[in-house]
Amino acid sequence: MRLRIDKKDDALYFRLDESAIVESEEVQPGVILDFDKEGRVVGVEFLGIKARIPEEELTSFQFQTG
């Protein structure tokens, strides 16, 4: 899994695995899902993150496992 913040493009991208992306769909304004050939979600992109998350919160992330 990878998480990437692109400050220039104001986007956050979460990649679940490295399968080839064959289709992408904007499911809500600013939320794009990437699908592999089996129709599984392999990536999620959030656009306009500066409007969603305060910029100071973009410098650190908290991960939880259970």
C-alpha cells in the first residue's frame, strides 16, 4: 500500500496494490476510484484536499491496526 500527497495538484492518492488500472470512475465530486481488470478497487484519489483537511494535518498521519 502507498499513500501519496501531491500538494501541487491538491490531491491525496491511496494505492492498495500495484495491479494495472483499467478504469477510473469519479463516484462523488473529487473522489475517484481506480479499478483493475477484475473490477476491484486498487486506488482511491481525493481531489481538493486543502478544502477537506487543514494543511497542518497533512504533515503527519496516524495509522491504526486492529
